Amino acid sequence: MFPDTFKLGPLHLHPYGVLLALAFLFALWFSGAKIRKRANVGQGVILDIFQIILISSIFGARFFFVAFHWEFFADNPLRVFAIWEGGMTLYGGILLPILTIGYYVRKKGMSFLDVSDCVAPSLAMGIAIGRVGCFLRGCCFGLPTDSSMGMHFPEGSEASETGRQLMLEHGHHFADLPASPLLHPSQLYSAFGALIIFALVLFVEKAVKFRGAMFAEFLTLYGIHRIIMDRFRWYDSASSGYWGLTVSQWVSVGFIATGMLVWIYALKRRESVA
């Protein structure tokens, strides 16, 4: 893990933040061109859309994390605003932008399905890039494993110490614990899965020529992907979930259901894409 890329006086450049910035710039370039072509709007509207996405994704990701980890902030509520200390939830960073963009495009008289189709591939690529950032930062790590896919994280890191504690809870003796147990690199699993979703969404763009298909495909595939990935990932007790599923898996069920509803709606209307 590389928490700091380099330091320049008081400036600390973190790879997680750098990669998130790259993901945003990719979305602005890749999806911005698609929106301009499909919705026939100017650069100003496109910049407005991506500014809304940037701001609402930060607020949404932070709000979801705080909502499920309030005990970390109860003694000092002002820490809610210290986002540089970490603490974001991906689903919040997806859900709030969907709502805010839905309101904005409706106010502008644009098609929400057009805009969401154009943004869908960049959402998948952004997740892939962001998860690499998670890997470098050392968060969102996986459960202990004996498989060949396991990786050693730095000794003394949160990942390694959590892995040791989990092994103790599952009957291992303290004296036999490795300094750095093998853990599933769930961040890299998630990045690879998001890249596959990116490719499949672009395939749908070529194969299915009606509005909403790409957005529906993203919602459905990412929901399935997240349900699978969370079986390899560690969660603290605040996010462990209910009835055998994590909180994120329950949200994933909602994503799948919404994706199927969008698909049915789009299929019924069959509004062709120019």
C-alpha cells in the first residue's frame, strides 16, 4: 500500500485522491462526448451535470458512511466534515447523483434515460479506478484465505491486524498467527469486475438501440457483482448487515430490482437512440 505518493511541503498527494480525480476526468471526457452527441447540448450543460455529479457523489458517499458509523462521530460531530480522514460508502456516491441528475435534467427538459445511458460506462470505469485507489490506500480489504489468490498486506496495517483478529476468532492460536495473514484482495476483485461491467455496458450500446438499456444493464450487473464481491470482503460490525446479507448487499438487491424495472420500462417504450 502507498498512502502517500509524495509530499511537497504541506501538500500530501494521496493515490486514492489522485485516482478519484482521474476517474472524474475520464467521465468528463468519455461520457461528456456521449451526452453532447445524444442530447445535443452545449459544453456548459455538460459541465453543470458533472459538477452536480462530483458534489453529490461526495456528499452521498459521506452521508451513507456516517449514517452507519455514527458512533465514530458522536463525540465530535464536526469530524463528519473531515473527509480527508477517509470514510466513504460507494453506494451513497452513486445513489445521490442519480437523484440530483434526475432532477436537473428534468428541469432542463432533457431525457434522464439519455443522460444516464451516457454516464453508465463511466460509472463502471470510475468504480474500477476507485477500487485500485482503495487497494493502494489499504481499505476495503478482504477476509482471510488460504487460496492462491490471497495477498499479504503490510505488517501492522489495519488489514493485517484485522485479519489476525479474525483468525483468532475462528480458533487459531495467537502463537501461530502470521504477522501478515493472507487476505482476499477484494479491492482488485471489485476493480476487475467493474471493468467487465464497463465492457458489457458498451456492448449493450452497440447491440441494443433504445434508451435506458445501458443504464438498466449497469444497475443490474453492478448489483449482482456487489452481492458476489461482498462474500470476500471484511466489514466492521456497523456495516455487517441483517439476515445474512451485508447492508451493501441489501442495497444491491434494490439496484437489481431497479435495473430490471428500468429495462422493462425502456423495452416497453423502445425509444430508439439516434
